[in-house]
Amino acid sequence: MTRAIVAVVLLVAFNLVLLFPEITSGVVAKNDAVMHLLLAEMAVEAIEHGRNFTDPWQGTMNLRFPFFHYYQHLPHLLVAQFHVVTFEVFPVADLIRWSTYLLLSLFLLTIFWSLRPVGFGDLTAGMGALVAPLAATDSLFGFGYASYTFLGFGLYSQLWAMVFFAPAIALGCGVIRGGRGYFWTTLLLAALLMSHLMYGIWLLSASVCWLS
């Protein structure tokens, strides 16, 4: 195990300790996280009543709206499905808290893994993972903790896209350079688009520019 890998593991451990209060507070983060909780619960209700859970009617916010018809919803469906298949042992709010905690803590690993296939060594990939959480902006919804934690913006869908984004780039490079990995690249790109449309569009736009 190289020093870079050890450093990444230590950084992940640091995140797990630093962010642990996020799952012990007993409440869902404020701002957009409240909306995402309602959307996940809406998907659960649709599943339980045998309705189309990919396009249910949202009847509790504003003047009611078919939210999933226009808004990316893979994260909410994953949470809802897990809640149902585990016989509702884990409350939806807890699943959102835990998934936020784990995705944010393990984000560094996705950066480290993604930098290796495109040609970077362990040290460079490790340093990339180290600085990745610093890609943050002042109240402009970057990769930083403030976009996802309790006192932040609660951008739950963006968090899933952030985790999918770098691996999708890495697999896409394999397709462009060597014509291999079409299935997994397509699957991951679809997951990215269904988690956060803008992230998927950015990746597709970059691919088009690269190919041209």
C-alpha cells in the first residue's frame, strides 16, 4: 500500500469522524434537504399504493406538482426502494442522513479511483483526492461541505451527481481512447443525468468538445 493510498484512507477516516454529528442530530438538514425528504416519501407512498413511482403527483408543496416529471429523481427512488425492500425498518429521514454522510465522506475515494485510469499515478491521484473537497464556492453550491451538511444548502441530488461525476469521466475516457467500457459508461452517465441534469449536460458537452 503506497503512501498516497494511506493518505486517502486517513482523509476518509477524518471525514467520517468530522461529519459523524450529521447522523446523530436526529433531524434532517434544512433548506433543500426538506424538499428531498418529501420527494423520497412521495416515492415510497407511490410504491406502497401500486402507482407509478417514477412520476407520482406531489400534493403537499406549493400548488401541487408532478415533480418527478421534470426533476431528476434517481436518488429519491433509490432511498424509497431501499426503505421498502428492508420492510421500512429504516426511516426515510435516517436513510437520507446516512447516505449523505457516507457519500460525502467517501467522495475522496471516487476522485482517487477516477484519476488512475486516465493516466495519473498514485501520488497525483492522492493529491487530487486531497484537494477535491476544496472545489467550493461562497454560497454558489460547489463541492464543499456547505452544500450538503446540516447548516448548508441540502443539495441531496447534487451530492449523488458529485460522486458519479468523476467516475463517469474516467470511464468515458476509456471509451474515447480505446473504444472499451461502453456499457458501464452508458450506465453511469444515465445515473448521472438522473441524479443531476446539469452535471450530465456538462459531461456530455465536454465529451463533444473533446471529440471535435
